[in-house]
Amino acid sequence: MPILSYLQPRDCPICGANAASGIPFLDRRIDADRLNEYSFASRKLPEYMRFTLLRCPECDVVYACESPSESAIGHAYHAAAYDSKQEAIDAAETYERALMRHFTPMTDHRGALEIGTGTGVFLQRMRAHGFTGVIGVEPSRAAVDAADADIKPCIREEMFCADHFETASLSLISCFMTLEHVAEPAALIRECFHLLRPGGLIACVVHDWRAWNNRVLGRRSPIVDIEHLQLFSKASVRELYRRSGFVDIECRSFWNRYRVDYWNRLLPTPSFLKRGLAIALRRTRVGRVRLPMNVGNLMVVGHKGGR
């Protein structure tokens, strides 16, 4: 598979510390025969495959010390399947609630970009809050095809490229559950800083590898995945923002609200039990009930200083 054809060595993607100083976190576990169109899809069934992971002793990020080429990553996401439209709607509602108190004092609503927009559900939410010039970038063709007709023209089917936007042209940039997937997260956040106008806001959601549930589950945590080239903690994601020039950084956990049948998909249980429970949830309609849970995800907000 192209994603495995050439792996490049990596140092820490946040602070640049040499991989030789990295602390072993998890060893490599990849079965090429199990890779398919869902391996790089959003909100998929956990596969528990991974590249070799190290923990940086300087900034506390956990990262893959080997990575596919940028073109191979782009191809994998472009070809990925998509079957999580309802979960995208649930996620957008959760992110909207978590960000409401940051939107209220904003007076500049010109230009809003979402990196990794999927079907563009959050873009629709931003429009409802008065943001103009909303744009989403999304590499998955299947996700873009699944977008509602009213928002699809605002979505660009591509990997994020800062050169495609004007410097200091945006008031808001959002990037939810995407920073783990990119080869150079520090470069991406620096580019976001330059795209924002003074006073602009960036909001990202990342997994917290130090959250109690992820520490307990260890290698069976759904955040340990071949898609994820890095996993953040509060310390590491704050450092990422700080190095890029953002101020008034806020990093806090929040409660996700998904349907019970989706939570079942994430459970580290044998496949036959997961399938059996899924059937029971569908028959009883309990699977449609939305259940709030704090699973250790972090909402990270930063501001670009000045006016």
C-alpha cells in the first residue's frame, strides 16, 4: 500500500527534539493486509495499528518517529471512505457549545476557515453565528460528496495549503480532530497565525493521551491509530500554540455527545460482541439516544494579539 511504501524518520514535530532522546511509548504494529478504504476515514472502527511511538521529554507530545510522505498521506485521505455523517452533526453541535463564550465577544466575523471540514457541518454553524466568507478544506472526496448542497460550494477538496489564502484575511480558524493527522503540525499552526487578522481566534480539538481513560486503555485506546502521527497532552498543545505566537491560550476538556451506537463502536471489545450489541441497539432504538461523556478530548483556543 502506498502509505507504507516509504517511511521517513521524524524528530519531535512540536519542539524539534531529536528522536534519539525520545522515550519509547509503543512499538510498531501494522498489518498491511488489514489496511482498507476505512483505515484513513474519520470516526472509523478502531484498528489499533500504529507506527513506532515515542514521547518527547521536552514538550510531552507522543509522536511517530517514522512517517509516510506527504503525498502518500494526501492520497490516503483523498481515497478514504466516509460513513459518519450523523457523528459529524453531533460533533459540530458539541464544538459549537464549547466555543459559544468565545464567539460572543468577537466583533469581526469576516472570514472563517475550517481545516479538515468533512461534510462542512461546522461551516453551517458558523454561518448561523454571522461569520461570512466561510471556507472549508477537506481531502476526502467521499466526505465532500456527502456534504449538503447549500454548503458544498464552500468546501475545497484538497489538503490545507496556506498559499491558497491571503495573509491576515481571517477572523476564525477551526481545526477539529485533524492536528493528529498531519505530518507537520507546528508548521500548520504557524501558518494559521499568519492567516489570522490581529484579534483573530484559532480553535482546535485534539485527543489527550494523558486523559485517565486513554492511560487505562493503553494500546487499546481508540486514539492509538495508524492515522495519528502525534498525540497531544495539555502541556504539548499549549507549547505548540505558544511557539507559534498565540496568546491567551485556553486548554480544557469537554463533554462529547454522541449516539450510543457510536460509543459502542469505540469500545475495546471483541468484534463479535460489538456486532451483537450493535444489532440489539438498532432493534431497541436505544442506539439513537445521545449520551454525553468526557473521553479526554481537549478544546484549545488561542488568540492573535493586536487589533
